[in-house]
Amino acid sequence: MSLHDFASHPVFGDLPVAEGVDTVAIDLPVGRLSAYRVVPDGPAVGTVLVVPGYTGSKEDFRVTMPLLRDAGFEVIVVSRRGQADSVAPPSLDDHTLDEEARDIVRIAPLLADGRPVHLLGHSLGGVIGRAAVLQAPALFSSYTMLCSGPHGWADRKYLERHLVAEKGGAALFDSTNPITLGLDDAELAALDPELAFVRTRMRRTSPHSLIGGARILELPEDTTEALAATGVPVLVAHGEWDAAWPIPWQRDMASRLGARYEIVAGAWHSPQIEQPAATVALLADFWGSVPGPTRAS
């Protein structure tokens, strides 16, 4: 169980939340972040901290949370600063890689009675999670990079950065979901509740979060060797058809890390949504293979 007694937090959006999945608040120096938390009925076999990706939030793991709980894990999935209903700090300087990683480093000691936790980062969350491991490797008993690569590249998100800067996150949603143009919220919710939620989330997500995240995804520095030097066990996993990073890059990164490398069949860039049962089975198997934590509380 956690050292920290997290306060409850209002549910964000209209999607149903499974029984036993609590919406909680995490208060940090930057402000209040929202999170999902599940706790198994008996003693936890491990504690997991999850960092979502670029345009995501805690809700990206809504389906997998009950499955992870049933596998015996206590799990916290945080909506990053600026995402959805988490605090939105006022400056782009608040959304650098170092600042985002510090949030994760501050949350980890609040969990598992102060012992090291398993860390999982999805997509951009994988880049942020890697930076967190480099800042404080003793906080983490393992690290999973889910659909995340070794480095970014220049102008990768050039058009998205400029679109958000000029017109906001709603315009970014519209540009990638033209079928929704002209539909009001009620009409879209009747047709596709999940997509209606994503539109609401994009409206609520801070433009600074999106622009800052895009900049992080363009960073060219490859810290794979530094991550390997921490000695933290790593899993690199991605969907069979993941296109966010070149799959050969992810495979090579795993090789250089000496990491376990897995492909989730029938999945794209979000295996936790597209193939939740297979993804949870893979994660539980990896976490179960990691030696128990040794850091004192």
C-alpha cells in the first residue's frame, strides 16, 4: 500500500470508470495532478507508476487498470501537467523534459511505502520516464518503454506545434479527425463516446503542454547508454504496427540496453487500448521477473 493517502478527485469527462478505479489528486510543487489508482484486494505483488503520452492522459489506461489490479498490482496512472484536468502551468518553460521528469521523481517516493516502483512510460511518457530514471534510478525497480524510441528528430512535430500555437488543441483534434467537423458534442457522443471524450480532452489540454511535448519529441539526444548504465531492468515493447518511432530503432535500442524486447500482436501505437489483455499479461510477466526492491523506506 502507499505511504500517501491521496485525496479523491472529480472524474474527468463522460466515460464510465470501472468499479475499484479511484480518481485521486496528487499535489506537487507545480500544482495538483489528477490520477487513477487501483489497489488489489490482498497484498500487492508490485507497485506501478504510469506516465501517458503526448496527447493522452490517465484515461488512456482506463481499460487496463482493472486488469492490472486483478493481476495483483497497485497502479497509479497520472495525467501529466497540462493534460486534461491536471494543473496547467502558465509558461512553456514549465513543460521542459527536466520539469516533466521531476514530477515523476516526486511522485515515486509517495508510493509503495517508499520502496522502488515499476515505472512505465507510453510514447512521449517513455521519453519523460527515461529522464526520470536518469535523474533518480534508485527510485525505480524496473522501467518499461511502451511504444517509445531512443531519440527524436528535428521538425518531427513542426506542423502540430504551429497549429496549436495559432489555433489551440481543438484545431489539432479537428485536423486529425475531419469526420467530426460540424458535429456538436451531443451528436459526436451519440456516435462515438470515446472520440467525443478525446475531443473534450484536447480542448482542455493546455496548448503549452502540447507544444512543450512536441518539442521534447524533437530532441535528438540519445541517452540509451546512460540508461543502460543505471542498471535498472528495462522492457521495450510496442505494437506490431507501431509507427510513432521506426520499429528498427526500438529493436536496436532494446539490444543496446540489454533489455527484454516484445511485440504486441494486433496492436498499433496503444497496445494498452488495442490489445489490453495481451499487454497486461506481458507487463505482469516482466514485472514478476524483476528482483524485489531493496531501497529502505
